[in-house]
Amino acid sequence: MKTQKERLHERGLKSAWHAAIAAVGAYEYRHSKGWLAKTLAIGLIAFHIDAAFCDAIGKPTTLQRMLNGMIPLERKVERKFLTKKF
């Protein structure tokens, strides 16, 4: 079981990793010429900045919250055919 200090350290490393990838996106945005490349770079920057902040504070990312709203993981499906006694 991880201690609180190990978890904070891991969250900090994940946040720094996402910030570094966002910096790569900024580099790509600055040096690319096509509109598609710039659009993809903006998406890369937005996604990884959001992930860096969410990792730092320990909450799910915006994309995870949106997907969980559309497709809840805790969805309970009744499976009568599995519980039926023959």
C-alpha cells in the first residue's frame, strides 16, 4: 500500500509529465505551417494542460468526467439469465 507521500510524489510526476507534453505541443504549434497541424497542436496543449491540473489536484480530467456522464461505469445491468435457477 502506498503512503501519502508516495502518492503525492507520483501525482507530481504525472503532472510534470503532462506539462512537458504540453510544451511539446506549444513547440509544434509555433513551428508548424498547416492548419491541421496547428489544430492538432492546440488539442494536444489543451488536453495535457487539463490533465496536468487534474493530476495535481487529484481529480479526474474533464474528458473522463464527460465520458462518465455519458457512459457511467457504475451502470447496473440486470442479467436475469445468469441468476435464473433451472
